[in-house]
Amino acid sequence: MNVAPGLFISFEGIDGAGKSTHIAALADAFKAQGRAVTLSREPGGTPLAEKLRTLILNDVMDPLTEALLIFAARRDHLTTVIAPALARGDVVLCDRFTDATFAYQGGGRGFDLEVLSKLELWAQAAQGLGRDFVHELGRKGAAPAIVQPDLTVWFDLAPEEAAQRLAGARVPDKFEIQPVEFFRRVARGYADRMAQDPARFARIDAARARENVWHAVYQVFAEKGWLP
């Protein structure tokens, strides 16, 4: 886990699952407790990463090129925003992180998970970030130390319902126009990531009414002692 003074929380799920609404509410809740909050997103979060985001979401490209751009944006995001914020003691609330890559590129697109795992080790390596952000993957500390969130909140929602929520709301990007089966594979990708590291994940049934979803989200943070 992250051992810096701050908290690193990521939020996952397909568009339409309600992540943005609850991220904003959590930011207010932490600020009410006197905590400094850094809000960010992926791909993006820095000037360079936002430029890469535009390419990733809109341009047609080879799957490996897409994965390399995503992890390049992630490394810049880590070094420029996330690591410094955690060192300051901020609560970092990030709309998507590396689990999205395994879900969308690995699950949705069927890209080689072994390649993604190697890119994850390189791009999220704690070395060079200025602090010992440690998360050991594998048993007995055999894997390299990489940056992972303290908690990942997965908003699980059926693709059909997500599509209904988003209908007419905005111009879709190249991922949002994918067929329903693509998003079913994305959901399986998230489930696989959760199965690999269940202690890091909190799955939220995002099909419920908004106030019920918020109660479930808040309860996760309260049980960890992060909110009253």
C-alpha cells in the first residue's frame, strides 16, 4: 500500500456509473474534516497527460501504441501530481487509475495482460518518485515496489443501464461508442482485478438510487476510520 502521509483513492467503473458525483461528495466530506484534497483523473491530470488523453480517447491507433500512451500519461501523472500530493499528506481522489487499463485495454480490447503487467511495473515503479511508495505484488515481497491506491472503489453497473444514463448527454468518445459486449468484457476485467487484490477493492452496486449508493460509499470510508 501507499506509505506516504496522504491517502490515495481511485474510483473505477464505466461511464454512467456515477463516479463523478460521489468523488465530488467525498471531496467535500474530507474537506469538512480539515483534510487537503487533490482531485485528478486518468488518462490526464497534468498538461502533458491531458494532451495524451485527447489522443487516447479520440484517435484510432494500434493497441500497443494505445497502451504505451496510457502508461506514459500515468507516469507523468504520478511524478507530477500524485506522489507530491501524497507526500504533502493530501487525500488524492482519482477518477480511474491502472485498473481501468486492465479492464478496458485488457478486458475490453483483449490486449495481452502480460504486457500490461510489465508496463504497470515500469510506469508505477516507486523508484524515482522521491518517497518509498510501497505496494508489494505477489507473495513474500517478491515483486517490485509499485504505486497502487490505498483503496479502489469500483462502481459496478450493467452496460445497458449506463448507456441509458448517458443517452444524449454528450458526444461519445471512441470507447463509449463500443457495443455492449465490449463493456461486459470491461466488467469482467474489473472483476478479475478485484479477485487478484480483494483487500484493495470495494465493489459498489451502482444500480441503486443515488442516495443509497452514497450511503454505501460513505460506509466504506467510515469503516476504515477515514471519515466519521
